[in-house]
Amino acid sequence: MSGKKIYFYYGRKALGFILSMAVLSFVVFYIARLAPGDALVSYYGERAEKMTPAERAFAEERLGLRAPVFVQYIRWAKGAIQGDFGISYKYKMDVMEVIRGRIGNTLILGGIGFILIFVLALFLGILCAWYEDRFPDRMICKIGIVTSCIPEFWLSLVLILIFAVYLRILPSSGAYTAGREGEIGDRILHLVLPMAIVVTGHLWYYAFMIRNKILEEVRADYVLLAKAKGLSKCKIMFGQCLRNVMPAYLSIMAISIPHIMGGTYIIETVFSYPGIGTLSYESARFKDYNLLMVLCMISGGVVILCNMAAQTINEQIDPRIRPGRENETSEVEGFGG
């Protein structure tokens, strides 16, 4: 693409991202306020239940909850554009400070889990493709089918019961023991169980996908030509098939981030792991509007960006699916006719 087309291409994607985030913020803002519950309980605790009507009206006015929902949204949006997302009702502090204290734990759990998933998925996919329809392939596929059908929350409880309750060799919750925040060994022990669930819950799905992608390449015509030339199976598999699969592999990695992130949120809640997932659950439960908005915007932004990245990779792999390509094709065909 020329320089002008590149600017237009990425400018259109940036505009699409901004519009998507605006729509997401509007929808989340309205749905959060339509949900049942009392936001004053989050801020004032049990005192909210004992307030007189006049005190409740004053408290709602103080928190900006008396105005119509659309007016509340405009006020929030103006502040958000300026970098002011308000305070957390539950924690009585700026929402970004609350998130800053938790997001590192989620990045550690989700980031390491993401790397392990795709390193192991690539290894298992290659192994299954190498031994197609033989014992290693059949065994790995059967184990994967069984484990992928087990709900993550149920498997989490089983592992907690075995390793934390009966054997007492691993902690059942938290990111570290109180007073030992800086000890790497203690943090690793707290990561073992949730990390095992993160990897187990997603590994087999992507391993099967990679296996099938490699087998599609193995059955391609160029592989028959390579075999006819006398190339070894190893050179064909790693020098040609795997190299051709890598662009699609990168696309799968990009589009899988929201999937893995959602699973990480659930696992954090089960293990009481102090990350963004647990914080999201608490903010929704306690009607902590400002905190819930920012968390939804972060999660939604990651999902939108990852989908855009996957789409961009696919368009680079196959330019025929690029927007506007149909017009170019039709013009060429019309000229040829």
C-alpha cells in the first residue's frame, strides 16, 4: 500500500476503535445503573440502610446520583477525557490508584499463563502432527478432550481440596502470604494452582487448532513436491509447514487474548486472587460505578484491540479480504471484459 492508503487504513481503524469505546462506555454506564442494588451501601456501608429520606437525598446529591442518567454520563465522560475517572465508592480513593495496585497481579498470572499456553500448544500441536493417528497423537487428543470438558471453577475447587486442604503443600488463595509480598518463592507458590487452571483450561483448544493447521499444510501439494525432491520429514515439517503456519499462529494468539483474559478473571475470583478479575466482581457486586466503568473500559479496549490486531494480521496474510479490495477486483474484471 502507498503512504496515503496506509494513513487512511490505520486512521479508519483508530476511528473505529474510538467509536467502539464510546458506544461501550455508554452501554455499560446505562446497564450498571439499571441493575438492582444501592450504590450508597458501597460508599456508606450499613449506615445507608439507616438514613432518613433527607439524608439519602443529600448523599445521592453528593455522589452525583440525583441527576438523570444521561446527565451523569456526560459528566463522567467529560472527566474521563481529562483523565479524571472519579473515586471508588468502596475504597474511597481514586479508581486508577485502586486498579494500579491490582493490575500487576493480573498481568503476572495472565501474561505467564498466555506464554505457557502457546509455547505448550505449539509443542503439542507439532507432536500430534508428527505422530498423526499413532499412539502419542491419539493419547494427547483423548486427554485434551476430557480435560477441556471439565469446568474451570470445578477443577479449581478439586485442586484446592487436594493440594491445600488434604496435602497442605500449596496455598488456596491470595497472591502472597501477609508480610511476605516481596518474596518471589512465596509468590510462585501462590501462582501454582491458579496458573495450572489457566493453562489447563485453554491449552488443548489451541493445541488442537495448531495441530489441524499443520496437518493442512502437510497435505498440501508442495509437500508432495518436497518429498519427491528427497527432503527429510524434519526439514519439510519445520522448514516449510511450520513456517507457513506461523502467520496464522500469530493471528490465533492475538484473537485468543480476550478468551484467556476472561478465564483468568473467573479463576481470580475462585482463588480470591487480588487482581482485576476479583476487582471487577467486587465493583459489580457493590455497585461501585466509577470503578466498574474503568474496569469494563480496560477489558473492552483489550478485546477490541486484539480483534483489530487479528484482523490486520489476516489482511496482511490474505489481501483479498482487505476492505476495498472488492472494488479493485471488480474494476480489473470490468476493464478486462
